[in-house]
Amino acid sequence: MVTEIEPNAGLPKLRWDGSRVLFEIESDGQAVRCAISRSALQHIGGPRNFAPADLLRSFEKSRERIEAIAAGKFAASPESASGIVSIWADDVEDPHAGAAAVSNL
């Protein structure tokens, strides 16, 4: 079951595919497909939300940090990101991961 949420001002739609939130970031004018796992999103979002709509709202609240982590992963090895840049719980355990990713851009 895919659940979608309308984004804020011009941002692409978020989609829940049953196990992760699918989204896109932009790098050098190119759209990069990304995904964040349920466990990573719950780790970032605090309280454990299980309903797809709650997970999508949690993504929206933490969008800047999530996109920074995705951008950092993509920048670290863009040649290996031929598919989807995936964010796992291990990627978000460091509370400064988003800041480090932004500083590398």
C-alpha cells in the first residue's frame, strides 16, 4: 500500500511504500531518488509512530536533517548511487550526522 502526502511549497511528494518513505533530493541540478527506513525515521522522529500518515508527518518535521543525511551519503559516493540512496538507522544514530553532511556540500 502506497500512501502519499502533499509536500510544502514545490517539494516533491513523499511516498510510503510499506517499509520506507521515498523522496527525492537535488544534487547539481539532478534529481536523486532516496529512501529512509521506518526504523531510521522513528529514530529521528522520537516517539514510535506506526501509521503511514504519522510517519510521513514525522518525515516532514525532520525533512531538512533527512535530506542533509541523504545528500551526504550521495556526495560520499555518487558513482555507487545508481539506484536509490537509502538511509538506515545506523546513518542517523549520530545526532550531528545532518550537520556533517551539510558541511560537506
